Amino acid sequence: MVLATSHILLGSRALKQDELSDTLTFLSSGLPPAMQAELHQQLTIPRGSYVPLSTPKPLLKQLREMTMYIANNQKLVFMYHSSAPGQDYPIKHRAQPVAITFQTHYFYVVMLSEQHGGYWLYRLDRVVKILEAKKGDKLDYAERFSLQDYHHQTYLEDNGTLTRIQFIYRNYKGTALDALPDAHVLKEYADGSLLIEAYVKVGGAMFWLMSQGPGLKVVSPPSLVKRIRDELTAARDQYLE
């Protein structure tokens, strides 16, 4: 279990070198000395090959503090540095954190945001400074953000409207079902291709749909077919000059 967790941590690239070392040491500390030595040997190459993110920031203390804000139902006023185009400086936000999740290198904090008028995902490493923490609301569980729905409907980015889509898929079936957990096969054709249906946040799903190249063809809804056609045409046109 420690070996598996260590490899997952190394593959995440999420922590700074010192935090990574401290965490790996903590994970192995409960093992007998002989197993610790064996684990150290098994992780020598993966540990030496670790490549942190381009601008890693200390996260462990921040992760702990945010977890306590959630446990105590507190609202926050904080400075947040968005990745939106043209926003080169931190902006003040007001929101109540309700859950933490990890996906593709980053920790995200789900917050009930005043700025966005509902639940929004904030990247933990982009929370620059907490200005104020005060008593928040004890949110009804049935009305809280569902991490399960999020993981089923979102690929990489929580963006776009929930849409039922269908596409013909010619690559390995498991790749599609893993990337879009809500997906299911409607039909299998004689040539081995599949008609797959999924219920997704379109903005994020676009990243995966377009990454499949000629192995995937969206067939519905028509608005998504047009959107992908336009994106691919614009990409192709850059190479015609």
C-alpha cells in the first residue's frame, strides 16, 4: 500500500521537493526497518526522476488549513490569482469551501462562491492569501456540491453546460469509459467501432474529444459537431500559410 501510494504521489508532480521527501518519509515510517530499506531501493529511480510542476508552491500547510475551514463551516475572504486571460493580478473573492479534490497535478477547493453565484472550483495553489475567516452556513447535505457527479461529468476542466453527447469511437473502448466515467456503449458496429453516449460538461470534455483525432467522431448534438468542426478547421488553417 505504501509503495502504491508513493508511486501515485510521485506521478502527481504536485508537491515541492522538500514536501515530497517529508511525505514519503512519513508514509514509510510505520514499516519495519527491513521493509523501509526495501521500499527506499524500489523508489530510488522514480524518486530521482521526479519532475515537480513549473512553479511549485508549498501546499501541505495550506491543505490542512483549508480542510479545517471546511470542517468548521467557515466563510473566507481571500485573494485569488485566476488563470483567466488578462487577469495578471490577484482578485478578492468571498466564498465558503465545502470539499477538496485532486485532479491532474492540482488540488482544487470546491467553494460556494459569491462571485460566481454558485459552486466553483478554485485551484488551491492559486489562493494567494486568506484575508478573513468567519462563521459560515451549515449547508444542507442534499444541496451541497456532489464530487461524485463532478467526477462523472467533468474531464480536466469544470467548464460548459451539462450535455448528453454521442460519438463514434474507433480506439480502445476502455480509454473512453475511463476518461468519461458516465459513458456507456449504445451500439457496436461490424467494423469494431462503437456508438458511445455520455453526459458531460462540454467545455472540459472538448479537450478529450479532440485529443482522439480520427479515432472519434461526434454525432450529436449538432451544436457540438459544429463547435469541433470549427475548432479543427481553425487549427488546420494555421498551417496553411
